Amino acid sequence: MKNTNIYSILAGIVLAFTSCSDEFLNKTDPTVLVADTFYSNEKELEQAVAGVYGMLRGHFNNEWQFNEYISDNTTLHFNVGNRGQGPALEAIEFWQYNAATPNVGTLYNTIYSIMVNINTTLLRLPDANASDAVKRRAEGEMKMIRAYLYFQLVQHFGDVIIVTEPVRTPSEAFALERQPVESVYQFIISDLNDAIAALPVSHPANQVGRVTRGAALSLLGKVRLTRKEFPEAINALNQVTSLGYELLPSYASIFLPANKNHKESIWDVQYQGDNLFGVHSSFIYTFAPRESNGAVINFPGQEGGGWNTPTRDIIAAYEPGDLRKDVSLKEGYTNLQGQWVPVPFINKYNHPHTIRGVTNDNWPVIRYADVLLMLAEAINEVSGPTGEAYGHLNAIRRRAGLSDLSGLGQAAFREAVLKERRIELAFENHRWLDLKRTMTTPQLVSFLNAYGLRERANPTTSRGGIPFSNDDFVFEAYQVLFPIPEVQMRINSSMRQNPGY
């Protein structure tokens, strides 16, 4: 094999696998049946694993909607003349989602679709004609990814259906019921412990992009932190610090396509641009301002989608001199007529590329900076702001060109870590779950409604004279969870809807 990324190695295989088994790959769990005539040998097993990784790209193309856009971090460049997909996305941004909101249904279905292939792969592993080492690694990878997906499900929907094997009959599917949050978390923790035991610390250069033991330990630390099991979080995260990860000296270099899978990267979803293999990213095309006409994306006449636009709120949160600001966002751009246009946009994924619509940016899921900030948070909750906790926090700040913090009480340190996470991990899909983890429901309701009042009074982008509706940016307690999509409620009489919907 060539010394290259797992996705470029298997791009052709994945495309072939997808085309010859399209119906199989597009089935949605938990209400459909699954074919299982694949996975007979090591080659097919590797193809199946690569297929799961490939499906993650589709998920991460849209995860920003549910973890950044819904929060105080980002909003939209309002399009008066072309509503297009606006109403569906605006329902999430303005907190007007309900059981019929299509993008919420897509999130639910996409996750369970990936789960079909994970569960089928795990079921077929014992019978595959493959080495024990390959089978053990595949088991660890599938359980790590399944744990991540269930963590997203339980955070967004609360009680959810746990599926560990492919559904084979309609009666099986319709008998499935949502399981309590506690059961879901125990399942996640069990999968992660299995993954930690099975996964290597690193992969050969020609296998880069696969999840590792460090990724599983980092996710376990986040799960423990979310559950306020702080000593357990510290134990998991401390193990990550001994695995050879380190902060890069330059914040900008973290996101450069030429510098992928570096020492700070614990888990990136892999994309590959500059070719037409169909495994590329295109984040800047979604995030760049509308009507930018080639001034932001360097192709003649090219506009952006105007989605996931940095808010006035997050722009104001940067301290003077913070080196991360210019990397992460721009407050506007100069158009082709030389005029300044004050429409902000995410700059973190804006890099030169050779083919229109085909970018080479990976998506960072877990970085070492995230681990250090989680560790600082957990230590503070157990022992207050110790020297070790300050060390982790201030290492992040020093790289950003900021002064060390000191002399804070436990509550003030907690706030400082949350703010640092907001800035350091801006637009990497952490904000919504961070807010949910660190606030009670009444606190979150108050916090979001205060932000909503500010955005209504002084919108980040012009609305072209169209007023907000009375319910825009009004957040209610039940909305901390998404509704179960209405189609799931119709086809499965055992399903219970979340309160409030």
C-alpha cells in the first residue's frame, strides 16, 4: 500500500462497495431489515469498516447544525429572496423545531443508518476469515464509533432505542422501545471500555485516520465529565496525556490540510480534496457568506451558503490580542468592488483548493486541547483550581498569545474553562453539549433567552426589513431534547414522544 490516508487507500473500495450494495448501505435502523451476505474474508471486512468511516463524512457534513448553529456561537446570513432550505434550518437556529422538522429527522436516521453497518460488521466478525489482530482492531473501531454515535443520540434525544444486532423481521423492529438514559450511558461506557482494550495507541502510516485508544479514552473522559463522574473523568483523561499527544506551537497549523493528522489530532474525520473520488469536504461552501461572489472562495462568481455564521456574541468574547480569532473567523470581507461587507464567516476551514466545491479539510472531532481543558475542568470540580488545573488551562492560553490566569475561586475557574472551550474549540461542534453539561435546565433556558433577546435587538446579519416572528429565539425547557421524528412515531407504536412535543 502507498503511505497515505485510510480514506484515500479505500476510496475506490468504498465506492465499489457502495455501488454494489447501495440498498444495504442506505437502510435505516431500527425499522428495516439487513442483508448479511458480505464479510466473508479479511478484504471484505476491511471494506465494511471503511464503509462505516465513509458514512461518517455525511454525518459530519451536517453535525454543525445541532452543536454550533443551535447555540449562541452561530446564526445565519438571512436570505430574503431565496428561502430554499431556509425554513428547515431556521427552525433549528430560532428554536422552533418540532417532530416534523426534517433536519432533526435526518440526524436521527443518519445515525441509525450508520449503526446498521456497525452492528452487521460486529455480528459477522467471528465468522470472517481474517486474522485475530484484524478482527480485534475492527471490533474496537466499531465499538468506539458506535459509542460516539450513541453519545450524540442520548444527548440530543434522551431515552433512545439501543440496537446491538441487525433487525431481521418487522415484528422485531416494531417491538423496539426507547431505553432509559442511564441504560444508554452504561452501554456507551461498556463499548468504550471494550474499544480501549482492543485499539492500538497508533496505526501504521498507511492506516492513519482510524480511531485509536487515545480517541476512546478521550471520549470516555467526556462521557464521565458529562455525567459529573469527575474522578473517573480524570482517570481516563490522564491516560491520554501519556500517549504522546501535544499541543502544536501554532493554532493556525492545526487546521491546515497540508498538516493533517498531527500530534494534536486525536480523532479527525478524514476528507480528501484535489480529486474527484467523492471523499472531499466542502465546509467553506456552506459557511461562506451569500453574495460574496468569489471574494471569500476564490472561484469566479462563487457564493457561500451563509450558514453557521459567527454571532456578534462570540466575536465579542475574544480577548484583545487572541491569536485564534483571525484563524477561526473573519468579521467580514472586501468584495470585488473593494467595499467592506460586514458579514462574518467561519475561516477555520477556508483553505486554497484546486477544484470548485472540492476541499481537503478534515473535521476535528477530538483534539488534545479539548482533553487538557476537560482535565482542567474535572480537576477543578474535585479539588478546586490546583496548579495542575491552571497548568492545563494556561498552556492553551499561552499558545493563543494570552496571559496566564491565577487567583480564581472554583466557580470563577469553572467559568474561565467554559469560556476557553468556547474560543479554543469554536466551530468544532462542542458548544451545545458544553452548555448542556455545565448548566442546569433553568440556567440554560435563562442563558439562551438572554442571548436570543440580544440577537433579536441587534441581528448579526441584516434581515432585509423582515421582522423576527414572535417565537423566534424563544427557548423553553423541553427543547433541551429534540423530538423523536414524527415518522418514527407513526411506524412504531411502541415509541414514546419526548414531553412538550
